[in-house]
Amino acid sequence: MEIVFLSAALMIFLITCLSAADLFFGIRGMRRLSEVDPLKDREQPLVSVIIPACNEEEHIEQTIRAQLRQDYPHLQIIAINDRSSDATGAILEKLGKKYEALEILHIDDLPQGWMGKSHALQLGAEAANGHYLLFTDGDILMDSTTIARAVEHMENEDLDHIALVFRNISPGWLLNSLILDSSASLLQLFRPWRARKKNSKNFIGVGAFNMVRKQVYHAVGGHKAIRMHPIDDIMLGKNIKRDGYHQEGLLGMDLVTVPWYSDIRAMVNGLMKNAMATINYRYFMLIPLLFGMVMLTIVPFWATMFLDGYSRLFFVGAILVRITAFYYGTRLLEISPWCAPGTIITPYLSVYIVLRAAWYNYRDRGIIWRGTHYSLAELKKNEPLWP
């Protein structure tokens, strides 16, 4: 039995070390958009900024004002009030009357066979005149140079699509620990530092900042091609990469910020929409998924209490490597370093989120998002993120 524990400990230690190294060097290899000089001298192509908003009364005005302050004169800003039941529509109308650069669209009904956000983004794209389309969200804050830098980089590198990794500004130690843990998992899953390589199968898409050439967007079918997919931002990036276009993921934490979730409960509820979508609602994949999560993130901590010798040593090493990697993440994201040890707790929340999403999706025969039910049968027809 001792050899079994030792083998498991050594394997978990090696996987943790390799994952941490891949994440560290991968992020170090990504470019920072803030290092690109803003486009000034050459001709500035028109950029259409498309902002869907559903019940965003708390953030939408400052998001719109941040776009209006962009140091880039050739902007068309399209804000879509997507069936809001709060003051979002009234706020947008007030701003639309004051600023000519702002166009307002209102959606009262959702057509059958569409998810709300994809429908809103598609309508915005159809109304856009820009050479580039920038898809963003209703709670995003951008530095005034962000769009000018992004266009300069796309023009210089002849890119068709770029996505930015943003900085989360949510409050709370445990919430930031969970976001740190979840963000690292997503980065390791998608490895966006490889999206730039044409021979790589890796791809990237970020809802906070997806900028794409308009002709490329329509060539891949736009949001109509992914109209029922809960993870629309990443799927758009996948379609762009799959069809042979040139994309890149960049670090934009010092240019783009978002209060991702207001508290733990909001994050848990928010992930009910897409937790199972990552495995395309294939319930047979739940056991290996949860087994991997538990073995790599929960078992090492408990094993140090019950084992001794080299087995304990390797498990302790795995924990230290994991916390060290997360400490680097706290510096990158400019959050409290105490969020790194907080990731000892967050795996339990992650397992709970996956199990809760699996149960709710099964019970409801689909997902309920912003008051609309989307059937499991329809969702399973989506192209999966992974083969």
C-alpha cells in the first residue's frame, strides 16, 4: 500500500510542477497590450464598439462614459438594451440624447433558438459600420488608450482577432481567491499563449474584450453560428481560429478592468450557466472531471495529515508549488497575496459549483438564465468546446 501512496504522491507532485511551469512561462510569454504605442499617425479605421446590457443599471453609465473617453476619434458605439427590467434602458436613452457617437438599440423579445447575449451581439454587429468590431460587456472599464493600442497592434501584426485578459476588481478575500483559482484553471485549459501559433489548436475568446475584423466575423458566421452556446465569447474565438484566421491573446490587466462578481453567491449562481457547457452537458464526463479536481487540489492537503515519509514530502511539495504559483498570480492581478493560501479552500467551492450545476441542469432539463429557459436537448446540439 505504501508504494501506491508514494506513486500517487510523486505523480501529483510532477503534474503540479509541470502545470505551474507551463502556466508561469506561458503567461510570461504573452504580450502586454500596454507595451504597444497607441495608433496616431496612420489612418484610423472605424471601430464599432458593441455593448449588450441586461439589467446593468449599476455599471452601464460608467462603461459607456469610458468608451466615450477613448483617445480614438473614429468610434461607433452601439449599446443594446436586452430586455432589461431595471433602469438600464432609461440610462442609455439619456446618454444617447447627449452623445451623437452613441447609438441605442432596444430588444423586447427573444426569438426562439437564441441565447439572449448572442442575439444582442448579433444585432449590434448587423448595425455596425466599422472595419473592426469590438465586443465587450456592460460592466467593463477601459483605459482611454485601449482601443488605439488594440488597433495599432492588429494593423502591425496583421491580426484578425485579439482578446484581452482583464483584471478583476471584485471585493472580498474568499471571492478573489476563488476567481484566482478559476482563472488559473481556465488559462491552463485554453493556454491562450499558444493561440497566436497557426499550427496550434489552442484558441482564445474573452467577453470583456473581443476585437475582430468585421469581414472575418461574418465569414465565420458571427454569433448566429453559436446562437445557443452559453460560452459565446470563447466559441467565437474557436470558430475564428478553426477557419484559419490569425488571432492572439494578450495581457490587458492594466487597461481593462471588471467587477466580475459582487460576492461568492453571485459567482456560484453565475457559473450555473456554463459549468456543464465546458463538457457539453456530457454527464459521463463528470466522474473523471471531479476525480481530477479532487486528486490534484484536495487530496494533497489531507494526505499530509495522514501519511509520512516521502509520500508526505511530495504532497507538501505539491501544495507549496501550487501556492507559489498562485502568489505569482496575485501579483499579476494586483490582489492581496493572502488570496494564494485561500486557494486551499476554493477547490471545495469549485467541486460544489460543478455538482450544483450538474444537478440543476438535470433537474431543470436545461439552464435558466436571466428568466429564460434553454432546454438541455437544444444545448446538447451545440458544437462542443472540445472534440
